[in-house]
Amino acid sequence: MSNVLIINAHHYYPFSEGKLNAALVDKAATQLAEKGHEIRVISIGEAFDIEQELAHHQWADIVLLQAPVNWMGVPWSFKKYMDEVYTAGMGGALCNGDGRTEDAPKSNYGTGGTLAGTKYMLSLTFNAPAESFNDQLDFFEGKSVDDLFFPMHMNFKFFGMTAMDTFVCFDVMKNADIENEFKRFEAHINQHF
């Protein structure tokens, strides 16, 4: 079985308390533990030690990032986590620099990752409805969720990690169907783990 690091990247707001993201984290942790995986859960809303966070990432075979989508990206508190933890990991814990060398300063950018063999999964909650994606005439102009999250995918690729299929709960603030979302999430976890 695998070592799975689950990151709850929710940032509390009075209008968005994080109950759905917390429930998805709990569901994933429970379901994966029942399947025999070793689980560690961290919450961005709590204090963290940079060296311990790097050790969590080195321990993990799979990183599951559970995040709400705020202003078309991850919450600022997870960006802060990335700036502090991921930058500290550039000395070998997550990557050996950016992959370029003095002999080839223009080649191999993004190939210095030290987490080859580690996978990651994005699990996202959106206020936007599914219909706003993949349609040239709608808001995202035909782009997919993974297109929107291209920078996040590149962050993990920078460490040598491989993507698993993204899971998304759409329209969670105005037309939530939580029971169905939980069933879809369970099926997604069963399919990929």
C-alpha cells in the first residue's frame, strides 16, 4: 500500500467555513486507511514546521491536495505554504534547483525534481458550475479545470511528480448536491487508489 499525504488547503472565511473541504479530507483519510494506506493529514490553517512538512512530502507516495478555488486558484494561505515549504525544498528535499547546469544554462529547466515516482491528485471545490468550463461561449472560454490549474500542475511537475486525475465538486455554494458529490468522490478514490 501507499503513503498518502492529504493537505487541507482551506482558508477560513465567514461565508466559507471549510466544512465541505474538511468532510472530503475526512472521507479520503477514512476510505484510504480502510484500504490499507498509511495516511498523514495536514491543515494549512494550523502552524507548521518547514522541515517536518518537507519530511511529509518525502515520505509520501501520493499527495492529495484538497482545496477550495478562490479567485481562480488556491487560497493565499496555501500559496504562503508553498512559498515557505517548497522554496526550502529546492536544496534537494523536493528538487535540486531547477535542473539546469552551468554547461547548459538554457536547457532542462524544471527537471531537477527529486520526487520522481510520487503522484499527486488535486481535489477542488468550486462555486462555478461545471457548465462554465469546456464551452467556448461560457466564462472560461472553452478551458478545462486542469487548464485553469496549469500553474499548480507545473509546481508539482517541478518536483518530478506525476498527476492523477483531478476531482472537482462544482457549484458548491448555490446548487450543492453534497450527497452526490460524496458518492462521486468515493468512486474517484476507489478508481485511483
